[in-house]
Amino acid sequence: MEIRKLISLTLLTIFSSSCVSNEYSFKEDTDKVKFKNFTLAVCMNMAYGESSDALLKEASLAANGYREFSNIDLSAYEASRSLISKWLNKDYASKNGGQINLMKCIDLYNSPDLENVFIQYDPCKNKESWLDQEEYIKHCT
């Protein structure tokens, strides 16, 4: 039960900060923020996916939403999933035994590893790949 409270508090803190002033503010987030939020949501889902908890279903829906509204190549999301698997295999043993998977996900969210994946696939590097040049200007300049 404690892990569900911790997951709920973490999601509430991270996801609500961008939704305070505008119901659809996530659409205005940078691609980097959307990518990091996607990674956190997928990491939580992969770490606790065996559960049928409604919160984890929401994490999956959130991940899909962040991906849908970003301009990042799908290869970046595949790289993110690979990185998530790597981080979930790290040893984060608690004093009481067991792994602290949520901590792994939070640390991944803040890691240079994830930053490097984003830099590799940064959609602002290639102006020609944007279908809407006004969107490119809005997001990248």
C-alpha cells in the first residue's frame, strides 16, 4: 500500500506542475519535457505493470499522450524504452530488502543518460523534418 501512495504522490507532483494554469498546458511543454515525462510514465508502468492499478493505467495513457503531441522521432521512444530496461535492472536495494523501482525511474528522469538520448533525437536539429514550419519556429527558436 505504501508504494501506491508514493507513486500517487510522485505522479501528482510531477504531472500537476504543468497543469496548474491551463487544462491543456502539456501541449505547450517543450519536446524535451514531453519526452522526459513519457519516459517517467513508461518506466513506472514497466516497473509496476503487473498490477491492474488504475494509476498505472493512467501512466500508460499519459505516456501515449506525451508521445502523440511531441515532434520527436519514434526511434527516440524505442531508445527510451531500452534505457528504462537498463535502469530497472540496476541494483537499488532498500534497507528492508527488495528493489526501490520508483527511485530508479526518478533517477533516470534526471539522468545524463536520458538527456543524451534527447540530444541525439532533438527534433529542433532538423528544420526540414517538420511538416509545419510555423510549429518549428514556435518550438525551436
